[in-house]
Amino acid sequence: MSKEKRMPKLWEALFPMFAMAVIVVYSMLVLEIDPHIPIVLSTIVAALMAWKVGLTWTEINDGMITSVFRAIEALMIVMCVGMLIGSWVLSGIVPAMIYYGLEIISPKLFLPTGCILCAIVSVATGSAWTSGGTVGVALMGIGAGLGIRPEITAGMVISGAYFGDKISPLSDSTNVAAAAAETNLYEHVRSMLYTTAPSMIIALIIYTIIGLNHSSDNYSLSLIDEMRGVLAQNFTITPVLFIGPLFVLLSAWKKIPAIPSLLMASGVGCALAFIYQGANLVDVLNVLLDGYTGDTGMELIDRLLTRGGVNGMMWTISLIIFALCFGGILEKARFTDAILIRVMKYVHSVGSLVLTTIVTGILCDFVLTDQYLANIIPGRMYYKLYDEMGLKRSYLSRTLEDGGSLWSPMFPWNGCGAYQAATLGVATFSYLPFAFLNLLNPIVAIIMAYAGIFIFRKGDKRP
């Protein structure tokens, strides 16, 4: 016997989200398991609630499939990014970027230089976790030698690492936010620069002031020298390898679509692997599928380089699919509409919309403990409001990352916060006050929105 479809009550709309928060938090904090199956269980709860308000299985299934279908291109991009990373490590492009980046360390400007270095690494690899777990660890040791408080150094590492993680086309979160807002990847990246670049400049100024007060020439760079030596021993390091990242920048400037751009950049990496690293065809094909496995004899370097490949992206892709299924049910059953009716009472301007989006993303980081969900869920909830106000989807995707991505390492029960705290050896709430980029970026974005600065509307040529 079929039920009559109706508009959900507020408690019915909120119940799946509350259930998801409880299930995911308990599973990750108590059971210490990945969020995938907890999200599947949450999706079942959402489906049951959708059935309660009158949806049939066919309609529920259609909601999930439609939601995933909209993100197919983004999922393909994530797989292409996996191939790109693998080929860039094998070719020596990533090692060369790290090698030359390590060379810029300066005693008197340790904090801003370290922040820039972490940003370089995370831009090159698309991973804040990789940046924090490798170069970040080395910088913690150098900071200790300088007499700089570890929480300040850790905050600096977080700022630099998440700058790159946010704006790199290779980053999972960057692709997820673009997919959630259904916008072009490179438009998303260009849009983010308008809030992220000023926030980074302010953060660097603050780090420079702090660093000058703690500067000292009495410390050793032996670890940095060792890392550069290991890279030079295992790879042919040459500035020619920067053809790879220059090609990506050129592709973004020429607005070449993401998939052909990434595939061509992977081809550049493969060619450089043949020419400079002596790789053979089997090496190249294997690294495209399974990624690169570091075997240099130095743990830090091996952890940095072991990544990439299509298979290396499947953890992220499966999580995205499950989360999109959950969001698809919320949308199909009009749960998000029921919530938006209440939210609309408080959203009367672009500024209040941006504030609401950022706060929602931060709350998702706090409650759902996952960076991807903090981008996906607000994206699916608020995109209609952005459309109704005539705003570009890249403006939505930028706002998602201004809150959801940058605040993911700020809570100890969030996967990002737990990882960085364990890796850097500093409690999350200890480094939080010194992660200046992460703290400033949401504030800058909100101020710009209320002031009417860099608001991008449909029809605008930029970003």
C-alpha cells in the first residue's frame, strides 16, 4: 500500500542528519573505523525516513542515482588525478619540487618560509596530509632547534599544508567541492584565490613578525640536507622537470577542460620518466594504476612519495559516492527544502548566505568529522539559494572550501585534526590559535561578502 507523498516536517528532515552525526562520530571515534559503512548505514536511515514521507523505492533510488550521476565527471577527474600524481612522482617532478623547495629554508624567516614550503608541497601533491606528515615533521624539528614553541610551528605547518590542499587541482577536497557545487574545476580554483590569497598574505605577515622575534642562527639543517641528498641520489633532479607544473598552469590559463588537461599532464610526466629517470613501459603503466611506492631508505621521503595511481583514489571515490547517495535522498525527499524554508527566514543577502554556508561547513566538520562531507552536504543544501540570487556556482564552491576544507584540521575528532595532531605531536586545540590561514580565511570571505567585494554572479567573465 503506497503512502501519499508530503512535505517533511522539520524533525523528519533533521532526523537523518542527526542519525548520521551519531553513527559517523561513534564509528570513527569509538570503533575507529573508516566513515564509508557508517555513511551507508546513515543512507539507509535517510531512505527509511524518505519512505515515511511517501517516497517509493523507485523514487529513492532515482534520487541516489541522479546525485551520483551529476558527479561522474568529478569522479573521473579524481581518477585522472591519481594517474597524474603517480606519473609525476615517477618522473621526478614531485621530487624536484620538494628538492628545490627545501633549498629556500632561511633561519631568520623560518616560519613564513616553512609555511610557503608546506604550501609548495601540498600544491604539488594535492595533499595536506602528505605535506604535514613529511616536510611538516622536519619543520617541527627545526622549529624546536630555533626555540620556537611547537604549537606555533604546528600552526604554521597546518596553514601552509591546507593552503595547497585547498587550491591544488590535484587535491581531493578541491575536486569534491567543485563536484558538490557542480562547477568547473579551474573556475573553482580561480574563484578561491580571491579569498585565499589575501588570507595567506596576512598569515605570512603574522608568521614573519613571530619568526623574527625567535630567529637564531644556532641550529642544524642536517635533516633538510639529508632529505635533499636522498632525493638527488634516487632521482635525476633538473629544473627541466618543472615543465609538468608549468603545463598544468598553462592548461588552466587556456581553459583546457580538466580531464584532457590532466591526461596530457600525465603524459608529460610519463615522457619525463622515460627521458630522465630511465623508466620502462611496465613501470609507467603500473604507476598509473597502482601509484608510486617509495624505496629510498629514508622513511620521510618514502612516506612523501608513496602515493597516486587510480587504485590509490578508490578510497576517496567510494566515500564520495556513498555521501552523494545520502545527499541525493535528502534532496529527493525534500528534506533540504524543509530545512531551507527555515533558513530562508534568516538569509536576506549574499553576506548572510555566505555566513550560513561557512557556518554549516564548520558544523559538519565538528559533527560529521569528515572534510568531504563538510563540502558535499552544504553544497547540496544551498545551491538553489545561490542560483536564486544569481550567483555563480564557483562562488558557492569557493565558499564551501572557505569553511569546510580549512576547518577540517581544527577539531581533534575530525579525521584531519586527528591525523595532523598525531603526526606533528601537538594537540589540535594547541595549534588551532596559530593556524592563521585557517582562522582568517572564513572571516575574510564573510567580510568580503557583506562588503560586496569579489562577488561573482552569473554572466560574469571571471573567475
